[in-house]
Amino acid sequence: MNINVHIERLVLDGISISANQRPLLQAAIESELTRLLATNGLAPHLLSGGAMPHAPAGSMQLAADSKPTHLGQQIAQAVYGGIGHNPKDEARTRDRV
């Protein structure tokens, strides 16, 4: 299965990151999101493809001195929470039926 993710824009409110750190942040987000998708998969309702105007993401607690690579991993994990396959959700759905 091929998965293509295109993030047109990423808005980070309240986070100050210098221009020279942006490529590190972008690479960390891409790397961690790729790892999560390859390991755990995509949410079943997204498997048929399509565009999403926005992806729901959870909140994060950030340290004041977060490095771009760590911040990128946290962002990717929050985004994955909105698009990823969560076996716990699947089990809850089965239990309700």
C-alpha cells in the first residue's frame, strides 16, 4: 500500500521557531508521521483516499526548550491521533454491537 501525505500548511500557535530550525522541524514531522503510518496504518475511513481540509489533532504539552526534532515528533504524534488507525476504537465499536 502506498500512502502519500501532503501537508499544505502547518499552523503552530504560540511556538516560536527560527528560520534555520524549520527544515529540522519539517523533517522530524515527516519522518515520525511516516513511521507511525507504516507501523500502525491509517484510520479505516481514510483508506479510500481523498483530501481533508484539516486534520484533528490533540493538544500537546511543550517544554520551553523543545528542540525541533522532539517538537516535530510530538506534532506528528498529535496529527496521527486524528488520522491514524487506533485498534482501541475498533474494539470499542465491536463491544457496542
